Amino acid sequence: MNPEYDLIIIGGGPAGVAAGVYAARKQLKTLLIAEEFGGQSTVSEGVENWIGTIKIPGVELGKQLKAHLEAYKGEWVTTLEDRVTQLTKASAEGSGILFTVTTKGGKTATAKAVLIASGAGRRKLPVPGADVFENKGLTYCASCDGPLFAGMDVVVIGGGNAGFESALQLLAYCKTVTLLNRSAEFKADPGTVEQVKAHPNAIILTETEPVEVKGNPATGGNFVGGLVIKNSKMGEQRELPVAGIFVEIGVIPNTDFAKEVVTLDAFNRVVTDPKNQHTSVEGIWAAGDCTDELYHQNNIAAGDAVKALEDIYLWVKKTAA
């Protein structure tokens, strides 16, 4: 049994696309599977740390990534708009180890090597009422839904870069923006924190956690009307009267399809060798936000993917000899 491809790349963010461009340049027969291009940055109003580009909307970055791949893929890289649901490993007599992927759309493909660059998804708010009011005042995308709350009081949950960046976006048109942080310290960049602190319409509450999302009686309870919060230090609870809740509490790696094949850490991230991005399984590499990389950034994801491709190319040529 011969594989259909030298390499299957799973993901269309900066890691997946960087790998795809390098795979084409190295003339590896490759299948890249992704539901969309751009990764998590597509929800950002302005990406300011994509090196070589001063500022770019996330949606536009996704378009440029796709265009870059299209320009170079030639006869070497085939793209499939789909989602991988299962990765399996099987030995084929006379052909060594082969890998098979199955997609949500029912497609299957085999390859000698696999690069997992599947990224991560938004972590949901685990409090009563959050699921009831999702898309009814509670959202996970400030750049998508923020303008709907112009002139209103809103809250942002999360003290990392995503939380503070969302707060800055919302401060441009919301009446007030209250940011909740579970601890006394912030994970966000100090410069971004200072920008929010300096805004007259910003309120920052530390050591504070959300308890329950409440409906607004004026709308028949169909939309958000408040958020019950608790100060973890004092134990006091109170309700913030807000019309919008923006959740930025981290991400969950998209690795379920690979959990039976490669080693994952306690957070379900793919464990990799930082020297070459190799996983616990010969023939499988990983890069980007789905990995246990210490820092998750677009530039790092792309760099790690290029590193992986250099290693994949040598491995594929070696095993073919």
C-alpha cells in the first residue's frame, strides 16, 4: 500500500500555511486540511505583531495567508476545506508506517508524515446562565459583536492579552468597560494594561470571578441584564448591571482527533521536541497553539512550523531512500 501523500498538514492558521508554503517549495506531495484560513486571529480587529506588517485586521490576515499558499502550492499542495475528526496509524507491509486521516465530511487520506497545526478554540465560561445567554449578550468575540453594544455598559472576563485588547476595542464606543481578573496580577503585556488603566471609562476589578449570568427583565429575560461577581479575597457577591459580557478566558487545543495516537500533556496539548517539533510518534510533528510550546503567538507558530518542515523534508527523503 502506497500513501497518497508525502505529508498531510492539519490546520490553516499561520503554522499550517507556513508549513504548506515550505512543503510546496520543497516539492513534497501534500494535502492541507482546514475549515478556514487565519486561525484565531480572524476575530481580531487589528493584529499589530505580525512581523513585517504594522497592523492588519484578522480577517485580512487570513485572506493573505490563503493567497500566499495559493501562489506557491502549484502541483504539490492540495487544499481541502474540512475538519479532521480522526488520525490513525497503521503499518502496511513493505511500506513502513502510514497515517490515515478522516474528516467531518467523510473523506479519508493517507500519508507518510503528518504535521498537526490544528490550533485551539475559545474556552467557554463555566457559570450558570452562560450557555443560555450565548449570542444574547454574551459573546466570545469583541471585534465581531462589540459595535452592537455602543453606548452600553459591558464587562470583559479575562486578564490576559486577549482580555485587555478586547477592553481597548470596546472602550472606543461603550459607555463603560469593566474588566474582571481572577488574580491580583495580570498576564497581559504591561503596556496594554496601562492603556486600559488610563482610560476614564475603564474599571478593573482584580481577585474577582464571575458567578452567574442574569437576564434583563426589560427584555423578558431573553438577553443579558447583569453578571453576578464574587470577590475571592473578601467573599462578597454583587451584581453588575451590564448589557454585554465578553469572555476571554483562554483556549482549548483542537487535539481530540489525535489523542489516541500522540502524547498529550495535562492540558491536551501535543507534546513536542522544541528542537524539531517532533511528537512522541515517529512520522508526526506538531506546531502552533495545539502544542505545549511555552509561548503561543502567530510568529512563533509559523517559525515552529517551518522548523518542522525542514525536519519533515529530511525524514521523508531518508525513508524514501
